[in-house]
Amino acid sequence: MPIIKGFRALVDEAMAQVTTYSVAEVKAKMHDAKVQIVDIRDVRELSAGTVVGSFHAPRGMLEFWVDPDSPYHKPLFADEGKEFILFCGAGWRSALAAKTLQDMGMRNVAHIDGGYAEWLKQGAPTETLEQRKAAKASGGG
């Protein structure tokens, strides 16, 4: 069966319809209590580290965690006062995910242009999962 619309076309359509922030724009917002950065990468990608303060919501569960009618719903996503800024490895999955969440009715969603690769390239703050666990254990997170 031939593919009638490839991934690039899907990503391009999503990028035209969602809010896209640069790394610099997200760095300026990341300490705002009304912003929640969301790492949608696969759990196997987390060994490379993550954005400081991000919440991990794997792409495969995102729609279920967002929907209040889902048995997997996470209350964090019900906070309409927050802006949820998604990121993945390169910005493709997060564009598709942001569009899907918009299709579900969320208007408080955006994504990071270039994803985690661009975040690293620009030297933005990261942490390992071990650092995050240590901070939580010491009461710092």
C-alpha cells in the first residue's frame, strides 16, 4: 500500500498550525510557574538527560494522560492556567503531538523548535535522571 501523505507532510502541516518556540524563548519562560515543559520522548531516550524541571509524558501515552475521561488521566494536564511546552528529540514528534492536543481541544500547548538536540546545541540547562532523583530526595524538587 503506497503512503499517500508522508511524515514530512504531516510534520509540515502540524508546524503550520501549532505554536513553536525557540530554545531562547523557552529558556526565558522555564521558571514561570504557569509553564510546564513536557518531555514526550521514549523512556529509552531519557538516559541522555532532559530539560531541567520537565515532566516526562511518553508520546504513546500523551492523549490518554491529557483526557480527563481516560483511566490514565494525569491531573497536571487539567490545569488550564498552565502552558504546556512539548519537546522530543528533533521537534517532529512534538509538533505532531501539539497538533493532536490542539485537535483534542487544548489551546495552551506549544513545542520547542529543534527539540532536545537544539536544546543541547544551545547549551540550555539539562539534568540527568539521577540528578533529578537526588534533588527530590534532598527536598529540592
